[in-house]
Amino acid sequence: MRVLVTGGAGYLGSTLVPVLLGRGHRVLVLDSLMFGLKGLLPALAHPHLELLRADVRDESVVRDAVSGADAIVNLAAIVGYPACLRFPSEAEAVNVGTVRYIASCVSPGQILVQASTGSIYGRVSGPCTEETPTSPRTHYAKTKAAAEKIILGAGGVSLRFATLFGVSPRMRLDLLVNNLAFQAVHAGSVTIFQPAAVRTFLHVSDAAQAVIMAIDRFEVMSGRVCNIGDDNLNRTKLEIAEEIRRQQDFRLHIDDSRTDPDERDYRVSYDYARELGLTAKVTLAQGVGEVLKAAPFLQGPGRYRAGGT
């Protein structure tokens, strides 16, 4: 199968692409390489990898790339509420505009998989299932919710990912677990707000397996949403900090003056993903351990990466 991965040099993409290649697929990565090429360096020698440096907003490039693909995995996005708050027009163009164009280019028989987020649930009570009404609060969540509607209307699959964590060839340090571990190592102290708020998490390698599942089981999942995570990884922010402190000593401070703009404080049900065969292979403790090992050698978040905790 020929698979187009937009944003394939990013945090999830650089983990996913080697998995796709290992399964015998031919992979075309379309990426602006804003953060460089290092995430894909280990895969560059593979004869079935093709790299196209382009902006996903370039419609002529996207049209040609989509037309030659059996499956399209759209990972390209401005991610997180801080980045979308700082760059609202770019977020709208990338997170919604490009999705609309990709969907318009897809032909019958092509597989279409969209990376979405649990942030679109907003303020809810009780466990979130795929049928729970969404109430996105931030510009980021609203753009992803709009993109999801477009994808579902085109018969694609929308994967509502939990917050990812763990080491990737193209590392991100704005994600909650990664960010707290980085702070613990570099600052020796961590500040969190809303410590009792429940969030849900998933290792980046398990997220890559979820994309593989969506491709393999597209006939079953077509036109549907699927929460991607694991029930065992519904944790409070304080529990995350405590897991990090079990492996790395630091000073913990609680800031009672701040709240999460996405208003995420809920447990998510992953029954549907489990029915399809997806369960997390990497535990929180394992993921924290690998980030702590890498953290001394990493630099902080970049221009589009300014996450809160």
C-alpha cells in the first residue's frame, strides 16, 4: 500500500513512519520540515520512503500527493491551545482549511485517517465515550472539532488521541508528562495547577499502532470516531507528578491561581478501541523513565510549542 503521511516528520509521524515501512508499505511524507529532518534520519535510507518538503497549505502539491496514495494519514496541524492562541490564522488554515481540501481530493476506495484530540470534549461530566457531545473551549479544540466533522463527512476515520508522552525521534517537550519530566531534571522543581484534574495519556508508540489499526480496519471504522488511549492511563495531574518523583527527586509546587483553558477534567472510555484490539503496551512508569533518561540532553519547547501544565 502507498501511504501519504502529512506532518510525517513530527512527534507522532517520526514514530509512525518506520512502523509503516516495517509493514511493507511505501510511504510518502509531506512535511514543511519546520523542525528539521532529524526525526526521519534513521528511515531515510529505506528504499520505500519518499520525502516531499512542502507546506500542507499548498493545494497543488497536496492534490498530487493524495491522488497517488492508497491511504492518507493527516497528522499536519498547529497543536495545542497556546500555539493556536499565538497563531490563530495559521491554526485555522492548517487545522481546518487543509483538512477540507484533503477531504475534497479523496476518491472512493482511498483510506483517510485524521489525528484528532480529546480536547474537543471540553467541559463534561462522567466518562467520555465517542457519543458524548463535544464542547470545545479553545481555538485549538474548535479547529480540531471542525476538522473532525469534515473527515467524517468524507467517510474517514477520526482518532481522538489522549495526550501523548514518551521519547520520539522528533521530540516534543510541551506535552504534559514530557514537560513535567523535563522540568524535574532541568529546574529541580515542578509547578502544576489543578492537581486533581483527571487527564488521559498514551505513549507515542501506542499512538502509532492506533494509526496502523485504523488503516487495517478501515472498513469497520469508516465514518466513525474512536477514542485512542487506555483506561489504565486516566490519571490526575498530581499522579503524574508523583510517578515522576518516584524516579527523579524534585520540589513540587501547586499553583491554585490557574486553570486549563481546554477545561479538561474527565475520564475517557476506550471500550471501542479495546474492542478493535488496541491496548497500551507502554506503561506510564516506562514512558516517564525514558523521558527522564533523555531529558538532560534535550532543549526546551520551540516556536509553536509553548504548553502549560
